[in-house]
Amino acid sequence: MLSALVKGRWTDFSPSRLRFKPATFRLLAPMLLTVVAAFQRMRTEQRSMASKAAELEMEINEHSLVIETLKDVDPTRKCFRLVGGVLVERTVKEVLPALESNKEQISKIVESLNTQMQSKGRELTEYREKYNIRLVGEGEEGRGKSAASSNGGEGSASKGGAGVLVS
């Protein structure tokens, strides 16, 4: 039996689970490990993009709150701004345009990240279909659907209903 440590869990690649003869299994095992590792890497990349986008959304909300607060304040009033870890004294009229500019730039970055996440999601879906990858916890309808769609495909690993189970 061949097992791989994936995300802190052991993933089982036993011949009986994958429906391979032992000799065929010994030949395919390194490829299966490579497929799983690539899939996990893509999932991790997508998750990190989502995490960064959420973090930047929170920054946009903070900028909006500060901008709304400073709009009602006298433009000549002193305010303090953290720039590169240093607290700098400025006036409201100097800080407000900079905050609005930063908010716009962060919004553009979030849009870019969302576009990248969508393309990474499509890439993951194509990869899953190509190698007939099923996630632990997927219902029977997910297995039947992916097996039916892969039977007509040309992938060598997906012929005969064999696939990779990823936790």
C-alpha cells in the first residue's frame, strides 16, 4: 500500500481502492503522487488568493470609515497618519486625498485578485476532470458525474473509472 501525507492527512493510494493490478499500480504510483501534489498546490494558491482578497477588502472598509469620518472635520485640523511604521503629523486636507487614492488602488488590486481566483478555479476544475479527482466527502452524485464525464475523455489515468481520491 502506498500512502502520501497531504495537508496533514494520509491519502490512501492502495491498489484495491484505485482498482489497479499491483504491477500497474507500482508503475502509476509516482504519477498519482505528482497529480495529487499539483492539485494540492493549485488549491493552496487559490486559498491564499482568497485570503489576501478578504484582507484587502477589510482594508478598503477601514479606509472608507476613515474617509467618511474625515470629511466632516475641518481641513486645517491636525491628524496623524502611519507611514511605513512612523507616525506622521499632517492636516486633514493633505491626508484625505492620499486615503482616497490608496482606497482606489486597493480596489483595483482586489478586482485583479478576483479575476485570478476565477481563472485558478477554472484551471482546478479542468485538472479535476482531466485526472478524475474526487475530494473526500463528495457525494455519490459527484462521483457518478465525474466518472461519466471522464469515460469519454482521452486521459490515461481516467480510463476505466480509475481516479485519485484527495482529502
